[in-house]
Amino acid sequence: MIELKSVEEIGRMAVTGQFVGELLAELSGVAAVGVNLMDLEHHARRRIKERGAESCYWDYAPSFGRGPFRNVLCLSVNDAVLHGLPHDYVLRDGDLLSIDMAASIDGWVADSALSVIVGTPDPADLRLIEATEVALEAGITAAQPGGRLGDISAAIGEVAHSYGYGVNAEFGGHGIGRTMHEAPHVSNNGRARRGLKLDPGLTIAIEPWFCRSTDKITFDNDGWTIRSADGSRTAHSEHTVAITASGPQVLTRRPTHGATSVDPTKESATAS
């Protein structure tokens, strides 16, 4: 069942969205060569606790995972694109890192993701990340009241194909609100003017993700981490968006004024 949200409820989701956006921006700033993925994980745990928020990932046990998930971030490196388990891995120069998180404040959820290059960027990786970001903005622009869900999917797929990337439709965006995953499914490829009508009050997570040279995926033995089937690099971008009478409202926009100067390796030296 799809639950449309009131203006007040969307405002409460926006509070969570602001926190999620700010924390993602912070994490992207502290991700650097020599930083362990577990440092990022524990950094996020502290911030969530300080805010009085709850992670939507902790203890999550969906049908597609080997469950329960016991982290607050998905951290996916290089050929890993979705649901990457934080683990003892030190980031290296040139790594492509995708950070995905969802949190709840006072019962309202927001979900967002970004991809960054750690250290020296490869132009091909920058182009891949750019494609997901352009596709995300295209999907948001297409999320107009009175339109159709397929408008969003078609806009994302069109950008992917224009960059020369294939689209995997096994995983995509989703409804969101009181819980992290609600109806409807938001595919990253589709046909315009088809599907569910986009009524004001619909809240969805739009999340294009692409692999550089394949649309096939594989799963790690951990039961969570999803990788490109051919080992090529991947990227992922996501925002939580509300359909309003005046157009799409992005609830997880990130600040652009710069990142934190906190050193997570010093803060989490005793973390395990």
C-alpha cells in the first residue's frame, strides 16, 4: 500500500533528510587515503547517537540480504556498488567509494547515497560518478505531480544510455516514509507516461547506480555486497524526494560549504 504524506509529514521527513545529507557530506570529507572503512562506520554511529536518530540499517533483514545487517552504513569500494559491508579495509589512492545511509528521526526516514574518489581520480571514474549524478537530477526533474513513475525511470535510463552505460533493473529506488523500503519500486529504466501516477504526498528514494562496462551483478559470500559481474568500477547516487503540488522537493540535499576537519582514525582508535 502507498501512503501519501501530508505537508506536515513531509516537513518532518525533511528534518531527517537534512541530518542525513549533512552526515553524508561529512563522511565524504573524512574519507581519505589511509582511512579504514570501520573508522567511517564508527564515525557515523557516533553522529547518529548524538543526534538522537536511529539507523534504518541496523538489524535490517530483508529477503535479498543474509541477515540481520549490523552496521549503520553501506560502504562499497570500486567494483562493489550496493550494500557493501563495512569491514577492515584501508582506503587506497584512487579508490572509488560509495556511501549509502538511511536514518529515522521521530519515526520519519530519509535515505541518500553518494560516490567519491579517494585521492587521485581516474577520469573514467569521475565520468561514471557524473553519470549517476546527472541521472539522479534528471529523475528528480521528471518527478512532477500528475506525471507517471515511468517518467522518472525513463529519464534515468536515458542518461545512462547517453553515457554508454547499461542499466540493471534488479535493484532501484523505492517508496520511503515511516520505514526505509515502501511501495512503489522505482526502476532505473522504463517507459515514460507509464505506471503509477505521481500524486502530491508521494515520497520516494531515487537512486541510479551504474557499472562501467556491464549491467550484470554478483553477490559476495557475505550475502550482502553487490558487485559488477566483470569487476568494472561502479557508482551510486541517491536522494529522498517528495512529490508536492509545486514540483519535486529534495529532502536530502547536502551542504556545499565543505567537509569536517575531524580525523575519524583518532576518534575510533579503540572501536571494533
